[in-house]
Amino acid sequence: MSFYDKLKFDANGLIPAIIQEQKTGRVLMMAWMNRASLETTIATGKTHFWSRSRQKFWMKGESSGHTQTVKDVAFDCDGDTLLIQVEQVGAACHEGYQSCFFRSIVGKGDTVKTTEPQLETPEQIYGKK
């Protein structure tokens, strides 16, 4: 039995993938994968995802150069979430932060603080649009 048979893709054929930097344990991002993007990730050693908003297959870093080299692929006990450990080059977040989780609530949530420095602006990463 293939490990793919142990995974529970949703009604749209997608499964959430949590991307974690292997060296630090820092959660970098969450994105959606379909079977084809997971197969391509495993075959190439670079993360590939399915964009629900653009209805498009994409490789992390294809336009920014901020790639992720896969070090380990695991799945949870229910088979409905992936944990992919990577070596991150550059910012993982499209807003130029190391992690997409760069904001934390303060107190009861009436204030938000930025918890890490911005490495690059989106304009520096992608150019002016």
C-alpha cells in the first residue's frame, strides 16, 4: 500500500501542508497540495502547491527565487495534514518575512505586533506591479 492511500484529501482533492524549517523548527507557512503537487514535491525535492485562489499549480520560489528544499515529509495520525520540513532560502512569506506567521496578538487581541523583521519588501522580491 502506498502512503498516498493513507492520506485523506478533501472533497476538492486537497490536503493542508504545514511547512517547517528543519533546522530551527519554525513554522514557515501553510499551503494546499493536491496529489500531483505532492508527487512533484517528492520527485523534485522542491515544494509545489495548489493555489485555490488562482486555480493553479505552483512551485515555491518560482518567481521570488526563495525556494524550499525538502528534507522530510510526514503526515499526521488521521492522514489529513502534511508536515513538510524544509531548508528555506530567503523569505518564506510573500510579504518578505521569514515566516508567514510574523504577527501575534497582544493582550485580548485588540493589538497586533510584528514579531520578526521584514527581510525584503514585496517590491524588492517581485518588482513593481
